[in-house]
Amino acid sequence: MQHVLDDPSGLSPRAVHFLRHAAERTSLDVSHWPTTDELRPLLSRLPGVDVQATLTLFRRAAARYGGLRYRSVAWSFEETVTFVPVPWGVGDYGPEDRDAMADLLAHDAAHPYAVWLRGDGAVVYCFTGPYSAPAVPVFPGIDAMLEAEALYQECATWIPVSLDDAPGLAAAEAHVARLSPIPEASGYTERWWQQDGFRLHIWKTFAAVFPGSGAGWAVWARNRAGELAARPFLTQARS
């Protein structure tokens, strides 16, 4: 299994461009990581977990993404993140835990978010403060997370589009069928669409991680023509 910076196959040209221009690979100290001999009996105690498949997934994640680092502009980070897919050890699981987990990101400014890799490959976010909060599946896999980051990075150079009386989220969602989805960058709580030089992004992650909080959305245009194309969509969604 080659590192994603050496072999980015499976990623879109956009994501490959992002990694080549914005990412680097750093060394990892794996001396404290749980060994296979330690993980096998630990995972076997989790109900319904395929031990060998999970061990293989965690090992491949470490080989492909370990040490990947970049400056994120995603809504939940806006900081430098480093991929450290270290499987949980015996002291990390509580009696209520049922899924195999590995830590995925090392980061500072976005704490108290934790970002984990679940045993089925999903990327999971969780608030790790003093209050009970759900572990929220956000992306179906790490590649989808990288694809979303690449879109954020690209949109950072685009034109934010808004109206004085912009439609609400429900109205925007009701009209997304008119747009083309961007499936490679979408997940369970983050979704993207595009059309005629503009993009719509809806993120419900914050609302899911912090129940009672609101979801958000935004529109960006590649250029003036894309901005003009976005306005009819926003006007129709508002009406």
C-alpha cells in the first residue's frame, strides 16, 4: 500500500492537485501504537466486529495516510491537521463502545472536536467535552474527506454569493435537484452540488455533533458568470 502522496489513484484531479500543492508527509512515532497482538483480543470483545477486516483497514489507513499534513480551510478546522491513524488501545474503550475505532487527526485549534476512523472505514466526528455527545459519521471514507477539503480550498479563491434576503436552508435543499451533485466529496452530513460555474455546500455536521445547533450552507461562484448563474437559483429557492 503506497502513501497517498506517492500514489493518489482513486482521487479526482482536483484532489490530486490539492495534495500536490498543499500537503506534505511527516514522520510518525509509532512506538506507542498498539500492536496486532494487543489489538486482536481487544477487537474480538467488540460485538459484531470482523477482527481481521478491521486490522487490515487500520493497517492500510496507516500506510496510505499516515503523516499526511496540510493547512485545512474546512469549516471545522481552519488549521494544520496531521493524519495519525492510530488504533485505540484497551484504555480508550468504554463499556458502552461497540465499534472499532482509531484516532485519525492530530489538531489543536479545533479542539474539542475528535476525528476518528471507524472500523468500517467511516470518518467520525465527536465533541469530547464534559457533555455527552454522539459520535457522528461524517464521510464514508478518508478519500471523501480529502475531496471535500479540495473543494473548500478551491472555493476559498472563488466569489462568495449571497442575497440580501437569501433563502433558508430548507428552501435551498428543496431546490438542489436542479443542480448536479458532487458525490466524491459528499458524505452523511456534508454534501456538495454544482452547476454553471457555481457550487452549493450544505453542512449539517455541527448541528449533529452539537444537538440543538443549526446547520449551514453557502454558495460560491468561479467567476462573474458563475455568480450571475447562481442568483436565479437563489431567487427561485427564495420564492
